[in-house]
Amino acid sequence: MAVVNIGVLALQGDVREHLAALAESDVLARPVRRPEELADVEALVIPGGESTAISKLAVAFGLLDPVRKRIADGMPVYGSCAGMIMLASTVLDGRPDQESFHGIDMTVRRNAFGRQVDSFEGDVAIDDIEGGDFHAVFIRAPWVEEVGDDVRVLGRVTGGPAAGRIVAVRQGNLLATAFHPELTGDLRVHRYFVEMVRQAVDV
């Protein structure tokens, strides 16, 4: 089986955790901070963190337009939490100058579940991923308020006051979750993305 190169956008957020989860998923994982590093990978993970900071740094490091172009050209991308916000076509409650990569036709609300003190863990049933509900960690998480016709809803919160809220979606080669699978030790989401990448690059 050929080795797949997957980058993790290393501008801000939980980069190391994603690198470790990808390495355990049998791919070559490397940090991406500059356009030339982006050119060397076949797919990209956008980690959780602070979406406004990632937006500013993507502009400062010259990565905003190159990532947008690679997405338009079909590069597989997975975004968790802030990464979901960065992949959204529309962001609610964001800063007026906040940029995104405009990958997935969805409207996402920042900090939808509340502030840091309202972070929580809960079970999410995810279509296409076997093994039962995913125990998800939500940290100042967004949720998806609406999706376009080409977006598949993969997961919703199954209980509590946020029951029914959309927290996992896929559109073509793009995957996004509102939660942080890289913090749980459960590699199923990363392995699902790796399989998406293998299918996209045909290896």
C-alpha cells in the first residue's frame, strides 16, 4: 500500500494531536505552515483552535488562496472544530474581517454551544463509521445551522439540550466535525478521512 502524505495546518491549535492521530492511522503526517509545504501533501487537516487566529495567520503566511485553490481542485480536507468553521461557506458570529476557505456549502455558528465553561462531552452517531456512537469532546464548539444540497449530514448530537444539532458533515472530499476526535484516542474519524484520501488519490 502506497504511503499517503497528509498535512496538518500548523498555524494555531492542536496540531500535535492531529499529527499523532494521523501517524497512528498509517500515513505520513507533516506540519504545513507555508505554501511550498502545502504543495508537498496530498490532503490537509485543519485543527481545532481559534478560528479568527487561524484566519489571520492563513493570510499572513500566504496560505489562504493556495488552500482555497487546492480545495477547488479536489484536495481532501478534514476540519475539526475551528477547522469546521474554516471550511464553511458562511460563518455566523464571526469577526467582520474573518476569512474562511469556503469549502463546504454550510452555515456554521461559532461558539454555538457556549463559551469555554460550556465545553462538554457527548455521544454522536456518525453515518459511515462503524463501532457505535463516537464519544465526542466539544470545546467552544460550533454547530451547523444549515447545509446545501450537496452536503451530507453525517452526525448529530444524540442527547441533552443540543440534541439534534448537526456536528459532522461531508461534501465530496471535504469532511468536518464540530468536535475533537484527536483528543479522545478513538481513531475512527481519522481513519475514515484517510480512506477518503486514499480513494481520492487512488492509492
